[in-house]
Amino acid sequence: MRLANDLPKHFEYFQQRDDARGHPGFTPTQKITAALRQLAYGVGLDMLDEYLQMAKKTGHDSLNHFCKGVILLYKRRYLRKPTIYDIQRIYEVHSERHGFPGMLGSLDCMHVGWAMCPTAWRGQFHRGDHPGPTIVLEAVASQDLWFWHAFFGVVGSNNDLNVIDQSPIFDDLIDGVEPPQAFFANGEHFKYGYYLVDGIYSEWGTLVQAYASPLSDKRKYFTKRQESTRKDIERAFGVLKKKWVILANPIKFWTREKIRKSSTRV
């Protein structure tokens, strides 16, 4: 609904106008829904004719204007890497909330089902432990659900290690153009921040894992705090899955939520 409010204010295409017959045209919500369904499911424009009574050209134009509009409106705030100010704010929040100074966020991967995967590509995106083709999403999320890194679309049967080997997450660090990330911890100065990860990742200096078999009380305490802090990325993935469910079955979802709230009040 925020998109439906913002796009018509800035772009004439999403404003409802009369057609050549003088009848009201498509509403902003209908055009945005057409674009989202194409992006989410890769559906052909013929399906929009049945679902939204929308012609191919209108569906194609809706997608183009939607993508350009989102980039122009939200790029400066969302579609970017953290600035020096953002990094310091992330450090302060994570240090105060989780007790991890210098933590940039939690890094993890998630398999996203690709129901409309072309038949010719299904073998490239199919793993044995999943019922159908999937796309691996690698993401970094902070405690406020900000996804400031997202990488997906790698071809092949992948896990977290295959994906990070091809990911651009450390390209700026290798090229020496990464913004300053210095911080202090226990009186020591560190030049770059780090990410919390699970046990599958390699032992790199920028990746902090929990102890596999902690024996001392200090290691047990650290492992407990590390695993609880990594719930940030799990919670962020959970929010994404919830949004996909709403997008896939909007009428069914809202009806179920209405029934649930009514029963709760009773």
C-alpha cells in the first residue's frame, strides 16, 4: 500500500485516468499488482488478461514503469550499501543490543522456491533435498530488518560456501575501496567489521562463528549469545516468506487474518 500511495504522487502513469471511451482506467493498485506478479512468479503477460483483464501492452508498461519508479524513489535510501554514518550506527546498535562491538550484521543463505522455472533450467536449480527448483538468496540483515546486501541467481546445486565464493560481498574490501569500518573491542583496534555466521562457513577473519563444542563457561556463554544474535537474519527471512505468502494468496491471507482477529476478540 505504501507503493500504491507513493508511485501515483510522483509518476503520472500510475494515476487513474479515463480511457479513449471515457471510462475509468486501471487503478494504481491494479498496475502495481500486475508488475509484482510478473516479478514474483515470472508469469507471462497472457495470465494478466485473465486475472486483471489487462492487455499485454499495459502489463508490459506497468512492469517497466514500476521498476523505474522504485529505483528513482527508493534507491538513495534502500538500494545502496551502508555509508560511514550507517556503519557507525549499526555498530552502536549491535553493541548495545547484542554485546557485539564491530558487528555489521548476520550473514546467511535461504532457498527460495521457483515455481515458474523454465523446464530447460530446472536441472541447474534443483537440489536433491528440495522438492523443486530453488534460487539461493544470500543476504546480510541488521537488527532492524535492513537487507543491505542481497545476492542471488547463482546457477548450480549450491550451498552457502558455493554462493559466498561467487558473491561480491567482499569485492570492495579486496579492491581497497571499502568505507572506513574501524572499531575498538577490549582495548584493541580493528580495521574492519565482521559478520556472524553459522558453522558451514570457512574460518575467515571477517566471519565469526559459534564454537562447535564449547567446553568452558566462557565459550558456552559466547556460543549462546552468538546463536541468539543470529536470529536477526532468521527473523528477516521469516518476514520475507510472510510477504511472499501474502503476495501469492492475498484474498485467502486477508480472509484468514480477519477470521483469526475476530475469534481473538470473541
